Amino acid sequence: MKKVILFFIPFAFLSCTNSVNFTLKNNSSKEIDSLIVTNNFDTIKINNLKVNSTMSKELIFLKKQPKSDGNYRINIYNNGIKQDTTFGYLSNGLPVNSKFTIEIVEKGFIIIETN
């Protein structure tokens, strides 16, 4: 029985990740001035996301993590207009998913998928 427990302990640590990969796609007809993705403690900022371009960034959880549940927020700034939405889930301050694909399409729609 001890061998079985010792076998699973390393996998428990490997499943806890402190970063999330984001793939950001601008499939709209306009360049995006700036885009921010945050877990409310750590932040990714991208300036000038060109039309039909894709960029990948990693959000690393560096700052103190709360011991509560939460989510992510995306803020998109374009021509002085801010658009924002929340998505995803954090459990006890840690990410549940390791990857998100965020696609900005026409008329301000944002499509968010997780892998």
C-alpha cells in the first residue's frame, strides 16, 4: 500500500501549475491598441495586436496567491474604448486550466476556448 501512495505523490505535484498559456488572435478587421489579461494579481499586456495576427503569452503566477476562488479578466482597448469580460476559474488561487485561446472577432465579440 505504501508503494502505491508514494507512486501518486509526484503526480499530485506535477498537476499543480503556476502558469497559464494564452494564445491571442485578432481576427477582426481592426488593429487592437492594447490588450490586458490578468488574474487580478499578475498581468500580461500586449500593445498593437495587428489584424489577422496571433500571439502566445504565458501568465506566470508570481505574486501572492489568495486562498480563494477567482477568475481571469481580459481588457481590450481600442480607440479610447475599453471592452472587458471575465472568464475561466481559479481554485484556491491556482489555475484549473493550463491553456486558453482568445479570439477577437468582428463587432467586439470575444471567443474564449480552453484546452
